[in-house]
Amino acid sequence: EKHKLLFSFQMTTMILDGDGDLNPREFDFYMKGNPSLDKIKEPSPFPWIPEVGWKDLQLLKTLDDRLKNVCEDIKNNGDAWREWYDSEEPESMPMPCDYWDKIDIMKQVLLIRCLRPDRMITATKLLISAKLGDYYVQPPSLVYDKIFEKSNERMPIVFILSPGADPQSDVAKLGDVLGFTGTKFKFVSLGQGMGGVAQSSIETGYQRGHWVMLQNCHLLASWLKTLEKILENMHKPHKDFRLWLTTMPTTAFPMGILQRSLKVVTEPPEGLKLNIKQSYAKISDADLDACDHEAFRPLMYVLGFFHAIVQDRRKFGRIGWNVAYDFNESDFKVSAKLLNLYLQKSFDKKEILPWETLRYLIGEAMYGGRVTDNYDRRILNTYLEEYMGDFLFDENVKFYFSRSGYDYDCQLEGNVNSYQQSIVQLPLNQSPSVFGLHPNAEINYFMSSAKEVYSGLMAMQTGTGGESGGMSREEFIEKSATDIQKKIPLDELKFLKDDTPSPLEVVLMQEIERYEALVKKMVSSLLDLKRALKGEIGMTQALDDIGTAIFNGQLPEAWAKMSPQTEKPLGSWMDHYLRRYKQYSEWAHNGDPAVFWLSGFHIPESLLSALVQASCRRRGWALDKSTLYTKVTKYREPSEVTTKLLDGTYVDGIYLEGARWDMDLGCLAKQRPKELIQLMPLIEVIPVEANRLKLRDELPTPVYITQLRRNAMGVGLVFEANLHTKEHASIWILQGVALMLNDDS
């Protein structure tokens, strides 16, 4: 689904290029913005224009004479541009200073890229619609009858799955209509040792004209070669025979099967309404009558709403879930059986409802069984605490899941039809507030979608063509490589100590060693790249990759492997790289600083461990029974700190996402519109004995290295900080509040 827009836009640009209507510099700007390594001389004139956007505008004004005064026009008409910037859909609003009439739609899209990058997906759709028509931006819906009509007995139908999608029940429904039920439709779920069963099912099926469905082919990739041979050797199959295959995207799937098959991509339904509707389409009145407890019907609706929420929260990216989990229909069905079992038992014995048990079984076992990340599990359990309890049946205060844009309530009685009628009334689109997220989360979602389009377009460009700023590709790479070489510090970092080093000095030695390894790699690869561009040595794949990354304004993979985890483009990464040198150099010459820039560490956990170790040595604490806690200070700048802390330290450069820090009240507060991330004041990191730590009104907040947060392998988490809150913690948990060492700009 996510690649459909990318495909449509690539097709549009190729058609425009063929007609001579595409300016290569404009297309280059669409993908990369301003990739220059130089800092802009003139700062952004207004706080609402981000530095990155203002830097992009400096390049945009050079692309066309009609845009040459754009920066001056914005400065002179700040209020009009601010009004346009604040509008909900700026891509549909006339631009100030007559730019709406003055420039064509492609240039308007580029201007939106600079000022409102979150609207790029919609602006790109408008561009495609204007050039090719609406048909190319409306995704086709999946109709199983049409799939069947296009297939034949020699053509397998391959469903490429995405998390949460399961076509089995839809195919079974089609089978019911066409008379393929019972023995005429065989389902085989592939896994260890199931190859033989699948083979005999296919052989019987193609001789007798049955349907055969092999599910989860990716789990038995080794057997797929055998399947390819079976299909090749199949002579005169029965005309009614159909082979249905389901697989997650995998490189192990044989090309021979893909080439002869009909390929279908399945996506779970988008939006709460469609998700709950799908759950209730598979529930009958008999299912609701199976339990005598009066709470069963409303709780089934609560479960359906919860199931839709946890699935649809995925679209918000990392602020939604750290890992995109494959919650699907089986979780819903088993949880429904558990509700039936425990409510019937409670009804028979006339006991109170076992809320704690239900929340545990659904949140920790059924849905929670898929969840590998502790902070994701915390979100899951918070939803259940908000949705499941005696408050559902409070006669004085009516329960609402949310009242954002619509009253999402829970009907306490009725049959399947009445519940389905109430589902039909739900709005098709929901604001992030329904999920407990801040409206800014949608901006995050749109911006990350736009970045995926940019990176996809760059990946599809051929390695040879392209130009940047009137220079050829090779000239641009050589100039950029020379600029980077000039910025690499000439003096090698060194730190020598005659006697035993302290824990913090050990950290410094390790950090310098890693930094110098990166410097050597950068120096050698840039020298080789420039020689290869001149033809003095052969251009290897590794050097070509470095050249392509520099041309695209991205950090080369070979350097990224030797650097702290980052999402920054090359220009910002160079500033970060030089600031790291400055921190290590001052630390080596002047001793331990009063304030550490934690973002500049290759392994920030090592500094935190060293702080605890140093305090344990000084105070005689047991190392395994000591921990850290944090306090947010009133200091904005490191220069405001006059004395070092005896235990612990101050850290600088940490960002807050999902909430805002109120400096006056010293606590978490709701974000302001369009302010996605905020630089925190200095934070005090204090070692303490674990048994003495008693905290109240504090939110345990994860600190991640980048906005990518923590992945499925657990990489990305640094430590847990404490942020003061005057609100209930569940508000911030559902908003995905977290701290980051680096932003991605």
C-alpha cells in the first residue's frame, strides 16, 4: 500500500520527463531539499520557519527566476505567510504574494516542502491528479470474485501479506459461494514437517478439481523449491483446481512461482470504523447469546474497539509502537472465548467480575504475548485499564472511549445488528486524540511517509544520471568530498594517564579510540573516492555507495557503521561529528566537564555506568544495588552551571517527543500545535542506592538514541529517566512520551 503513491509519482515524473516538462533540478530538490554541507549565513527570520526549511529556501530561490524573491517576500509579508502556514490544508489554499498564479504546481509543491513538509503526501497526490488524473491516486479495492475470474488452474494465486491481514476467511467465503467447501477446499498451514502433507493435498487437488490453500509459505521457504518443481511437472490439471498461497514478503520466494502466479497484496482495513466493522462481520447473535452475563455484549464491543485501536495505532510509526506488531483475528477470537469463559463462570457463581484477571490474560497473554518491548506492553495495559472496569456500567457518569470529534460510547445491550448499526454511524477518519495521542502525531506520520517517498525515489534513480546545481554528478561528489576533507580535524585526539584511570577516564579513552577509527575510515575512503573519480584506481561497489550517499546528501553506510546511531542527513551529521571532536578534546585537556553532551557519545550507556561506578567507590555502595534517577533543572545553557556535581553530572542536548516541558511549573505539559520535538533544559543524572529511591508523581520515561526509538532487537534504548507530572501517567503513556538524544534534522 505504502509504495502505491511512490509508483504513481515515479510514473508521473517519467512521463513528464519524456514530454520534456520535467526540470531535473526541481526533481532533485523534491527528493533531497538542500543537501549543502555549508551552514546558511542568514538565520530563519521567524521562529515558525524551521532552520532546515529556511536552508532549503536558499536553494529553491536559485532554481527559477519567478522564485528568486521568495525569501524576501516571506520576510516582508510574515503575517500573510504565517496565516497560510497555520491553515489545515495549505496545499489547497492560495499562496500569499500571488505565488498561486505566478508558479506552476511542481514549484508550489517544492515551496510546501520547505515550509510545511508534513503536507507533502497530499500535495504530491494533487500534483499527480493534475498531471495524470484522479485514477492514479485512488488505491483499488480488493474484490475476490475478480481475482478468481482472472485466475486459472495453472496459475497459483499468491497473497503477499502485511501484519494484521488474513485472507483465509475471505477465500473461504468465496469457496462457499462457488461450492468449494468441506473436502473440496483443503487448508494447510506450512511449518516444520508439513511439506509432505502440502504435496499430497496439491496432487489430490489438481486431479480432482479441489481448491488448496497453503498458508505462511515464508515459514517453510526451503520447501518452496519442491513446490516449484511440482507446478512445473503438473500435466493437464482439472479446470476447477486452484492453488492459493499466502506469504509475508521474503527474498526466499522462488522467482519461478512468482512469474507464473497472480500476485495480490493484502492490507488490514485502515481506520477504526472499518476495523471494528470487520470484527463484527464475523460475529453472530448465537455468539453473543453464548454467555448469560449482561456484561458480555458490551465487553465484546470493548474488545472489538480495543482490537481496532491497537491495530490502527501502527500507522503513527514509532510514536505509536516501537515495533509494528502483527495483531490479528486470532487474538480477537481467543480473547472473546476468554471473556465468555470468565463471565459465564462469574454469572453461575454470582461473583463480581474478575477485571484484574481479564486485563492480565488479554493484555499480557493474548495480545501481550506478541509484544516484545516493555514500553509497548505498558501502552497495551494502559488501554485495558482505560477501557475495562466497573466504570463501563456507571449510571451516573456515562463511559466514552473518546469524545474527540465524535462521542465514541459503548452500547450496553442489543443484538449484532444494533451493534453493527452503531458502527456504521462512526466517522470514517479519526483524529490521533481517539488513540490517546496528541494531534501532532499525525504530522509525524505524514512526515515519515514523505521521507519514505524521497528515499524510495532516490533508490530508483540510476547511478549515472542526474545533476545538482548545474554541476555533473561526478563534479558535485568531488566538490562535496573536498568540503568534508577540509572539515575533518587535523589533530589526532589523544588521552594518556600514568596512574590508574578513573571510570570516567576509561570511558574517554574508549570513546577517543572509536572516534579515531571513524576519522581514519573517512580519510581513506574520501581519498580513494576522489582517485576513483579521476580514473586513477577502479571504482569499487563500496566507493560507489559512498559517492551515491554524498550525492544524495545522506550519511554513507560505511561511516554510519562506525558512528553513533543517527537519522541525520549528511550536512547535520557533519556538525554533530565536529561537536563530538570538540567535546572529547576539551575533556582530554581540561578534565571531566561539569556538563556532558550525552548525544555525542558513541555508547552513552558507558558514561552512565561510569557515574554509578564512581559514586559506589566513593560512598561504599554495592554496585548491583545502585541505580540512577534524574531531575530536570532550570538551566538552559551549560554556561549557567558554575560548579560540578560531586555525584552524577548534568547532561545536555536531550529532546522531548510527545509532550512539552513547562519550565515555570517544572512538569510535563501538552504540546503546542506543530511543535513535534523540544530541546529539554539540562538534566541532572544522580546515582542512588535503589532501596532509598522513593518517587511520586514521576513518569518513568525511556531515553532513546534517535526518533526511531527501540527496534525489535532491543537496540536504541539508553536508560530510563524520571519526568515530573501533575496529570495521570496514562495520558503521557498513550501519547508516546519519550526522550531522545538526537533529532533527525
